[in-house]
Amino acid sequence: MFEYVRNNPKVVQLFLALITLPFAFVGIQSFISNRGGGDEVASVGKSKITPQEWQRALREQEEKLRASLGSNFNPAMIKDPAVRRAMLESLINERVLTLHAAESGLTTSDAELAQVIQSVPAFQDQGKFSRQRYEAYVAGQDLSPAAFEARLRQNINLQQLLGAVRDGSISGRVPADRWVAALEEGREVSETVLKPEQFAAQVKLGPDAAKNYYDAHRSAFETPEQLRAEYLVLSQDSLAAQVSVSDEEVKSWYQSHADSYKQNEERRASHILIKVGKDAPAAEVKAAQAKAEAILAQVKKHPAEFAKLAKQYSQDPGSADKGGDLGWFSRGMMVKSFDDAAFGLKENEISGLVRSDFGFHIIELTGLKPARLKPLEEVRSDIVAELKRRAAQKKYDELAESFSNTVYEQADSLKPAADKFKLTIQQSPWLAKGGQAAAPFNNPKLQTALFSADAIKSKHNTEAVEVAPNTLVSARVLDYKPSALQPLAAVNKDIEAQLTRGEAAKLARSAGAADLAKLVHGDSVDLAWSPAKLVSRLTATDLSSDAATAIFRTDVAKLPAYTGVALPDGSYALYRISRVQPFVASKATEAQAKSLSQQYEKVIADQDFSAWLAALRLRYPVDIRKEALAATEP
């Protein structure tokens, strides 16, 4: 099974990302040890998921969301019960897979592990494994080499298991072809929409309609509590602005980290690709090779026309239109056979045929940048930023506790803390309780602290709240408006407009349904149809999902056919299907059909995997201890 990993180097690259993301597979011992003395969050067979493991998973997921969403991140996301349950299910599934892999006797030898590690481009220098780069990467993940290798070994075992399951999935050619045909089938559709506005004049509200609605929904017309606040931010970024870096420090860093500023040799190449799969029948391989050799003969005869011949013959969709140009790349970025050939050429030299998993390549080396040490001036700004970041991190670690104490002990004003830490007092706009707000007030803990009775009544500083990693905020209320019920007179027109639209939407939908019934029956209805447009399941992007579903579920044995759907805005849309264009495979659609077929196979493989995992879970009883899980709630 190790062949699966050997032949899928992206597995290793994926792992390098996973170990910094939530639910990374850890060493097997942590999964099968019985720790916690019965306080586990869940158990899978005899293996326990401890509160510590669960909290770590939550923290890592929170950090992932912070990194991906930036200022749009809201910590409340991680507290959503549905999100937390999905995370726990993921953790349980991984535990099941890990136990099964161990029981199946899957192993990775030291030699195999070393081979995988040495093949990772991130750990290589000029195409050769660099222990220095390897250890620097591992240290950057706060792991020892032994811990990293234990994780990687376990991950390889699991990937072998998952690869075997997914590769064993069989979808069948006929179902895939039917799926492609269904997706690509076109239907010529015209549309007409009955909007609520067309029926508003028919709506007659009673004299007390607005008042009755107001009385029944008084809470909807209450303005929320609002306040304005001043605040201080102590962050690594704010402290970095206070840090100055000398030329001597920059030079010293540059000299001691010279390896980091080495730029590997880069090459630029163009190629002509004649595609043939690595497992293609011998006859296909022979035909592709013959075609490639004929093109190579033309290239050798007219080397100056390489780009023209690439545009004419290359089957690489990403580079053919660019004359085969692949841009600049360094060692290890291309598949090995291509890599070896490209780095064995002289500038402007053209290779013979090069076989790879993709087919036969003809390569022209069009540029070469020798390895070099980047000059100091080229990397000065990066070094200054790094030195400032490190100094600011150190300073933040030293000042965070003092900042928290100062805003607490001198709670009547933020000025003492601002003066002490050289920070600027900022002011917020009006903030509504529970409403949307820009950072840092999108942090629920900070909002809760600001809207507390003590903060509002006494106008004391809030505690220092960590709103993001290495970022503390303390705020103080300046002005406050309590919640209040808006008078009926202020909202009467809005209520009447809302009620009118609601009744008009009912009339629009009723009229639309009546028109649809007539059309289906064969009666004539005077409607203004839009020009017909050919759509497929893949191209119906300007239709709502409900409309697209209705159109492609409609029986088209007799044309024109009709369907209708209520739209979210209260309108009712009618659709006339006047023509059906079946999908016919051709050379022009071959690539698209192949891509869709592969998607279908992936869907089937995913379904098979889900079914296999569900069956596997039956072998390992799962017990979720709700009381222990509740104890970990924030």
C-alpha cells in the first residue's frame, strides 16, 4: 500500500498543511491511551477523547477561522452548537480510522518514512534534502523531529487506508455517461414573473390592521440598547510601530540567516505535450509516441518555430495558447522526469522526447537564473519587518499582564494606560447591543463587557479582552441609550407597506398558480414571455436553485411544457420550455465530459467512503458524554 503514498506526493504536502489545522492526526499512543479518569468528552471503543484533546481541537479550529476570515471572524462561530457537534463528529471519525488502521497492521518503515520526508520540495536545497530546512520547518510547528515523524508516519498509514478504500470504489461507465448527459442537456426556456407590486393596488387593509400587527409584535419595534465607547488596543502590531531597528541589527540578521536568502536556480521552459495516460494500453502509448516523434522532427528542423508548433500541436490546455510557455520554476516543482530533463538542458537547447505520467513532452529551455544570494538591499524591508515583529512579540508578552492590571486598577479612565503604554485612545460609533459591528466590537466577550451594568452605570473600564491573538482591548462607555419601544406613529407606514406586500405576494402566487394550471391544461394565457434562452444544469446560474430544479424536473414528453415556482421575494415565476437539446458527445465536448465523469466518480467514491465509514463506526461503540461536553462550553 505504500505505493499509494509514493505515487501521490500531494498526500505529504497535504499533511504539512494539516498539522497546523484542526483535527490533525496525532501519534497513535495519544489515541489509544486511557487518560482522564472517566472525564472524557467521548469514547470510541476503548479509546477516549479527553477534554484536553477536545479543547485543543476547538482552539485550532478557532485559529484556522481567524486566519481565513481576518476581520470578519466572529468567535461566536465556534460556539454554535451545530458547528461544535460537526467538529466532534469529525474527531470521532478520525479516531475510528486511526484505530482501524492500527488494528489492520498498517505500518510505515523508517526507510519509507525517510524517503517521503526527503522527497518534499520544502525540505530540499538545490534539489537535495536539507536537514537544516527540515529542522527549521519542524521547529516552526512547535514540534520535535520525533513528534513530527510520529505524526507523519501515522498520517501515511491512514492515507494508505483511505487510498485503498477510495481506489476500490467502482462507479461504472454507463451511470457516469448518464450523469454527464443529464448535466449537459439543454432546455430552451422563456420566463415571465408575476411580482407583488402588480397586485398591490388590489390589497385593502382594514383600518386597524397596522395597530393590530403592532400590538402583536411589539418586541419587533423596540430599538436595542446602544452606546458609544472609547477604547485602547494593545497589540503586537501597535507595539511594532514603536520599535526601531538599527542598520547593525539588520546586517547581523542578514549574515546569520544567509541560508534563508539563498535563491535556488530557476529555469524557464516551454513544452509541447502529447497526452497519454501512464496506464494507457500499449497501442495508445505507441500512437502517442509516434505523433510526438513526428512533431519533434519538425521542431528539430525549425527550432525557431517552437512556439508556433506548440500552439498547433500541444495538448496542454494551460500552456498551448502561450506557445508552450511554463514560466519560471525551480528544482522539484515539476514531475521528476520533466524536472530532470529541464535541468539537464543548456539555454535554448531542445530535448528529445520525455515521458511522464501526463504523456510525451518536447522541452525547450528558454531561460536560466543561476542560484544566488539575494543582496541585503533586496531583503532589507523583510528583515526590518521580521525584527520588528519579534521585538513587538517580546514586548507584548512583557506588557500584556501590566496592561490588564492598569485598566482594572485605574478603572475610571483609560488615560493612565494610554500614557503608560504610549497608546492612542480611540472612539467607536454608536453600537447596538447584539448588532453587527466592526472589529474589535464584533467580539462577543467585549460586547458583553461593555453592555454590563457596571460598565454602563459606573462607566468603568472593561477588563482587557483578548479579541484576537496578541491583541488586548479595554473599552469604556461614553454615552448610552436604553432600549425603547418606537411609537406606532413612527412605524405605521412601514407596517402598512409590509402588510400590503405580504398580501400582494399571496395574490401574485395565487394568480401564478392559476395561470400555470391553465397552461398545463392547454389553455391560452396572455403573458409577456422573455426571449427564449438555452440553459443546462451547469449554466443555469442566473436562476434560483428552486427554479432550476423545477425546470429540469418538468416532463418534456410534450412541448411546450410549463412549470412555475414561488420566489423568495414574494414573486411567482412561470417558465415555458419550448425545446430540448440532448447532449451529444463530440471532440469539442470531450474534455468537459471527461471532467464531469471524473466528478461523478468522485461523488460515488465519496458516497462509498461514507458508507464504509458508517459501517466501520458500528465496530467501535461511540459514547458521547453530554455532561462532560457541556463542561467544556465557553
